[in-house]
Amino acid sequence: MMNVNEFDLLYRERQTAVGITGSNIIIRAERVRPGRIRVLTHVSIENKTSAYTECRLSIYNGATDFMLDQAIYPAEDELLVHPKDIVLGEGDVLRARLIGTTTGDVIEMHVIGWEMPRMR
């Protein structure tokens, strides 16, 4: 059984990207290292510059995107916050795909949580 009090590393990451008209923008968090589990307690995505069409949040395992959440027509400067914890296993990558951005848009993703060794 996993004990949340046995984590050994707080995890905080900020990723940025720039929008490009006509292209999907993918922001990636760091890949989970081998032998580790990462629990994200806060994930937020924001386009600080303009409104856009869609934002999809997923876990990517190297072959498949496992969709977690989707926001349609987010407004400029709207902070999209995922409402639940996200558990990532070794090799997993949290990704946000933004569709319909404009060239020059300033985009940020913030992830906060903790890590611990994988259960044996």
C-alpha cells in the first residue's frame, strides 16, 4: 500500500511555450525517472496573451496519450486548473496540447506535487 507520508522529494516545475498560428502547441513536464512515482497535486495552464480553441491535458507513456481533461474556448489569461491529483509512473510525461493559439502567445504550465520510490 502506498503511504503518501513516505514521499522523499517535493516537485515543482514551470514550462513555457510560444503560440504559433495554425499549429498545435504541446507543453511537456519532465519525464518521470525510472523507479519513481510522481503525484501532481496542482496542474495549471494559461495562455497569457489571447483566447484559443482548446486545451487537452494527458499522460503520455511514449506510445499513447491518455486524456485527462479538456477545456473548450479558454479566454485570454484564463487559468485552467485540473481539479484532481494525477499519478504518474516511471516513464510517464504530463502533456498539455493547445489548439488554436496565435503566433507570439505566451503560454505557461505549472505543476506541483511530490515524488517517491516505486513500490516493490
